Amino acid sequence: MTSTPAPQARRAALVFIFVTVLIDILAFGLIIPVLPHLVEEFVGGDTRTAAWWVGIFGTVFAAIQFFSAPIQGALSDRYGRRPVILLSCLGLGLDFILMALAPSLMWLFVARVISAMTSASFTTANAYIADVTPAEKRAGAFGMVGMAFGVGFIIGPMLGGWLGHFDLRYPFWGAAILALLNFCYGLFVLPESLPPERRSARFEWKQANPIGSIKLIRQYPQLVGLAAILLLSNLAHYVYPSVFVLYADYRYGWGPMTVGQVLAVVGVCSALVQGLVVRRIVPKFGETNTLVLGLMAGTLGFAAYGAAPLGWLFLCAIPLMSLWGLAGPAAQALVTREVGPEVQGRIQGAMASLISLAGILGPTLYTGAFALFIGDKAPIELPGMPWFIASLLLALALLLALRRRNTQGVTAPAAP
């Protein structure tokens, strides 16, 4: 194993990957406030039917990523991170154009399928960070990437909501431009993080398929508990893309512009936590304790979302919910400690497969619960049910994290 890059080179590489992730999140954030409404428009304005279709879209998207993510991870281990990131950005840019031009629900569905096949930059970005960052600094680096997510969700949904106020198609054009700009940026600026001598000797299909990649996790018993925590956490997270837009419209009367503004507030809080708080909390309390704290905040935050009868009460829960952002960087740092650079891409691909598996279950779970508990045919009017389900899932992840802490000991605080 070669030595870690010098601090100056590492900082430069992290800036590159920060910008890459930021632009990708901006592109995705642009379409968040309008995609469910575009689906709703295609089905004649029926919210219940739109909720089911949004669930189907999310499930198919995740199912495709379940198969494609480990392939992309294995390719990045064999051929490097840079080409995988570049192809992802190019594919997304072209796909957003197709979504902007989609004349029917089926064409929009086809576009989402293509988007699922090309969405690789986030998985590969995690492996990239592991390549260029020493183990004791990775939680902070993952926090910076989390900050990119937060900043992207500050600007993207707010801009998408504003553009969608004029035309539901405009945000898709904006997303296409950003994704293609990201491709050009990476083509000329993004360096390769994995030198040839640290790459896998060959590409193996048995480890690039989702079942083989998940079996790879079993070769590292210390990863199994963390994988379960990530699976439950990401299953909980899918409540956001699945029902937030429709829920906010149904319960609080928020349109695309208001939803974009609320997501901007969420993004500000998330960016502050992941960009500033993580790097201070992890050295003091260690990664495992930080993971526990984040999961605890998320459990309470989702419950507060579901119980909020008024929009301002929902807003009051956002700062608490944002502390959930402590959990992700801590968990990712714990994962990367356990394996070497030659398998980081495959391990990250396996983790992405688990996330995609959560995405297969999550959208239909949440949209189904939302559709079941609203309207005249509901057994009981409880539109917050999806948030309560997410809270329960995080509570289970919290129990696993507490068990890990008790059985394996608390991870030592990182060196300053």
C-alpha cells in the first residue's frame, strides 16, 4: 500500500471531489420540488395515484442501482475513479435533457431508468475520499462531502422551486446544464486518485454483481453490523424523496416554491452539521459515539415531523433532524477503516447496493403508507405515518449501534 498523499495534494483533491458532488447535488436538487408534480400532471391531478407512481419510480430507480452500483465500484477499483465519475456526469446530463422533453409518463419513466444506470458519482466519491485521506481524518472528509450535499440542497431545491413556479420543465433543463458542466469540470480538472499500482489486478463479474458484492461484505465480519445500520438508515432516508413534496402539499398546502425554500432551510442546517460540527464532535467523542448521537437525533426528528399538525411545527423540528447528519460520516469512516484501497470501490459498491436495496423497499413502503392514511377511504387520517415508520427504522439502527459500541468498544477519537 502506498503512502497517503501529502496534505496540500489531499486538500486539493478533496476540493475537486467536493465541487463534483456539489454540482451533482445541485442538479438533483433542482428537480426535487417538481418531479412529483410533473407525475401528478401526467395522471390528471390525482394525488393518490401520483403517490403510487412516485413510489414505483423510486423503487425501479433503486432496483436498477442495486445491480449497477457494484459494477461501477468494481470498475473504479480496476480502471480508476476518474473515468467512472466522468461517465456518470455525462450520462446524467443527457438523461436530464430526456426528462425535460418527456411527452408522457412512460417517457419520464424511461428517463428515470437511464438516470439510475448512470448515477455512480456518489459511490465512487466515497472510494475517492478513502484513497486520498488517512483513516483518522476520513470522518471529517466525509462530513465535507456531506456539507456539499447540504449546500446543494440549499440552492438546488430553492432554484428548482422558483423555476418550477413558471414551468415544471425548466428545472430539468437547469439540471442538465449543471450535470454537463460537471462533466466538463471533471474532464479538465479532476485528478485520478487511484494509481495503477493500487488497483485491482482484474475485473471480476462475481464481485461486480449485487449478490457477489454483498457476499464480499461477509468476508469482513466487522462490516456486517455497520452494513445493517446503513441499510436501515437509508431505508429511513427514502421517506424524503418518496413523500415529502406530496405530504407538504397535502398537509400544509406548500407548493413547489415553498417546498424549495423549506428544503433550503434543511440544506443550511445539514451543511452546518456536516461541514462544521462533525469535525469537532468526532475527535472529541469518537466515531462510534458520534454515530449513536446522530441516530438518536434522527429517531426523534422523524417522530416530530410525523406529529407536526402545522407547518411551523415541522420547521421547528428541522434543527433536531439535522443532527442526524452526524451519523453518515461516522459510519462511512468506520467502514473505510476496515478494508484496504484495492477493495474500497467494491466495498463502497456493495454498500451502495444495500442503499439501493433500501430504495427498492422504501418508495412503495412510504407512498403506500401515505396513500393509505389520507383521504375519505383511510382507516384513520394519519398523513404523518411515513415519518413514524422512518423513526422506527432509525430506532432499530440505533440499537445496533449501541450493541456495536458495547461489544466492540468505542472507536478511539481521531488524532487532531
